[in-house]
Amino acid sequence: MGSPKSGTLYSLAMFGVVSVLAGLLMAGFVVPGAAMTGAVARAGADALEDLPTDMDIGQQAQRSQLLMADGTVLATFYAENRVDVSLGQVAPIMQKAQVAIEDNRFFEHGPIDFRGTSRALMSNVAGGSTQGGSTLTQQFVKQVRIEAAEAKGDKAGVQDAQEQTLSRKIQELRYAVAVEKKYSKKQILEKYLNIAYYGDGAYGVEAAAKHYFNTTAAKLTLPQAALLAGLVQNPTATDPVNNPEAAITRRNTVLSRMAQLKIITTDEAEQAKKVAFDKSKVVRAKKDCIASKYPFVCDYAKHALLNMPALGKTREERQTLLNRGGLTIRTLIDPKAQASAERAVANMVGPTDPVIGGTAIVQPGTGLIMAMAQSRPEMGTGAGETYYNYMASTGMGGAEGYQAGSTFKTFTMAAALQKGFPIRTRYTASSPMDFTGDTFTSCSGGSRRVTSK
């Protein structure tokens, strides 16, 4: 950690550079470059010309869902627990709370808040409370860059997007100008609310509302909205599940700020501060097949997806798409058939029995799975649990695999009847039997002679 003196020097440098840079950035959009005078202005303008004027704001990571035949969710896959919503699906009080605590002049200033930046830098130089000075648009730009790096698995890029350097600040400022030329303030706020991290695994306001309060973003109340709005600054240190006292303190700061700005009355703020956080309403998002009601048939479906070339060139690309692409995958897995299969197997073989039982039901003609059950139905390492799907091959999440056994008898009998053998035909099949010297016709029409036992 640097000394107070070095921190002051950095703040002073930032103040000077950002002041000049802000003027150059804005001037670049309102006056010709020839109007700028002085070596510093010309050098700054040349440097800015080398920076991109637009940024790609792609789709943020979304949850994918694997559905059963009746539309019931079998499993949810995600790298980030997020559900995008429109601004109209976010309670107005939540919108106001977020703007109030992060950038209360958001709808008044341009992409760069000269007043806020100058105030924050001077406060830091003077040794007062540490202030960021970033506009809500600049914060959004930072989150987009972090998200883009994470999507590529670029850890260095994630660090670069957060490092405290002048070059990062310059890039953010330039991008902020570009973003505000392309999107309206309301569009930026909507995107911000969807990309922001609200702690404890909740990305975006909709997922946060569900996680902390078991509600939707549209139904957030004043104390709930204030709590969520306060989390964005430091979501790890202030999330109410793991740090309830810090979360309430931060929430009350938001409420006080909203009252100061006359968004709410002082009485409304005081009443909201009395509301306690109800941890019993916290909803843990279920992730992947281990959290599924039917984990093994789910795991089989997941392996099938990861083997599909249409979802990506490599298994890693397919996994990334599954975790971040917001896919909806529909299957023929029948919940009623699955429940019946589970009961049938459980009635014959118990989880801790030394033998293993299982069954699979497929749709005639297509071979699509409708149900798959085994006698050890829970994923885990405890008694009667396993991570192997005993109904599957090793490449599909199974162990060593098993022969179909007597299941083949049905197909042999059907083939015999089709060939004209009477139903009363009998053969003596003593055990063991010696087929040495016999010749058999294969399914492809060729023949093979048995040369040994």
C-alpha cells in the first residue's frame, strides 16, 4: 500500500490530467481540432484520436434452462445468475435509489460530470473521505469491459479493466462519451441495472430481488430498493447475507441521501430504517444438475449438449455457451414417467444395496429419452450416493457401462416372429453350450464361423 503522500500526488495528477482530458474530450465533439491551441491540447487530441470511439456492448451472461416435456425446469446453468429486465420492469423507487447513491446528477450532466469529478478529486487531495467521482455511465463502461474479459476467460483483461491507472480512466472517459452518443440516459440506466453485481452471486437487479427478498424488481419496496442500491459500491463487504450489519448501515446511508435529495421525506427514510432484513426470505439459486430433482437424467442431457458440434467447436466453447448464452433447451423427459421409474427402481433395489438397479424409457422410433432412473438417485459421496450415471456409458457420465442383458431377449423374439418362427418354437439351451464350428449370419448379411469356445 502506498504512503499518504504518494496517494496525494496521484490524486493531484489525476485532477490535472482529468481536467485537461475532460475538456479535450468534450471539445472534440463540439469544435474542430484546429480550434485547440497549445502543445498540450494538440498532444492530447492526438492521443485521443488513437482511442476507439465506440465499444461493443454485447449481451451479458444469461442463465440457460433445461426443461422437461411439460415445461418444468429440470436444471439451470449459469456463470452469472442474471435475468435481464426492461426499465419498465424495475420499480421506480429502485431506479431513483440507484441514481441517488451512485450519480444523483445522472440525468442532468453529460458523459462526464465535471462538478462531481472535481469535487471528488479535491476531497481526496484534502484528505477527506475517499470519493470515486465516476458517473453512472463510466461505471457501466467499466462493468462492460470486465464482463467482456470474463466471457473470454481473460483474467488479465479483468484486472486491466479495474486497475487504478490514468490510461484506464482515459479509456473509460472516451467510451462514456461514445456510449452517451449512442444510448439515451434511460437506456444506460436499464443496462446498468442489469449488469451490476449485487453480491452473494446475484447479477442484475432482477436476480438480486429474487435472491434477497424472494420478489421481483418490479415489486421492490423502499427499504429493499435502498439496500440493493447500496450494494453496488462494495457488493462483497456489504451483502446482507454475509455482512448484515454493514448492509444495514449502507442501506441507511442510501435512505439518508434520498431524503437529502428530497426523493423521499425524512419520515419515510426513518420508517424504512426500522425495517430489518429477513434472512428467511433469501432464495438460493439452483445451479447445474447436482441441484436438480432428477440429477442423473439431467446429467445425461447435459453431456448430450456438450457433445453437440452445433453449440461450439470444442467442449469448452459449448460449456461457455451453456453457462452464458441464455439458452432454453426442451427435452422429452416426462416428469410423470420419471417419477414412476424412480419409484419402480426404489421398490426393487435400495440406495445402499450392494447391487445396482436402473431403467431407461425411450420414445419408440426416435430413441429420445423420456425417463432414466437408478437405485442410487442422489449425487454425492455419502452412503448410497454416487456421481456415476450407471445407465450411461463413460463418455456420457457413466462408470464402466453395463450390458443390456435380458433386454435383448425381446428383440430376439421379435426378430424370430418376423422371420416366421411359430410362437411355440422351443430350443434346448443347456448351460454351458459349445458353438464351435457353427456359422452365424450377421445383421449386415455376412457370415461368421465360431472357431473356439
